[in-house]
Amino acid sequence: MATRKSPSKNSKGGRKIHKVMKEHKEGKLKSGSGRKVKNRKQAIAIALNEAREAGAKIPKKKATKKKATKKAATKSATKKKASRKSKS
């Protein structure tokens, strides 16, 4: 079982991430629009982005399988209703 290695505090990426997360904890972290970041996940995204820009080797997020969208689900439901009406 492979584990994902996180950047250490001594590496370039680790220092950047540590700095950004500390700013978030203190309530000083701001997004690109200038508003304060209140969401922890958004702070992590900003930290990883800044680390990548600084040249740290941080892998991109793996793509997940997308579930059927609501629009696609309603299309199939309407097709079923239409086929039932035509049979009657």
C-alpha cells in the first residue's frame, strides 16, 4: 500500500504550506480577491498552489470519477415517461 508523502517543514514546499496555514489560523490569510479565507479547504488549496509556484514538487490532485449529473438523470427519467405513454 503506497502512502502519499507530505512535504516536510524543511523543504521549500513545506515551508510555504506551513506559512500559509499559520496565516489562516491567525485569520490573516486572504484570497486573490482580497477577502479573508475562512474555509480550511480553501486555505489548503492556496497553500499548495503557492508551493507549486515556488517550485516545490507537489503532485496534482487525482481526478475522481464524476457521478451522473442531475441534468442527465432528469433526461433519462423523461425518456422513460415518454416511452411508457407511447405504449399505452
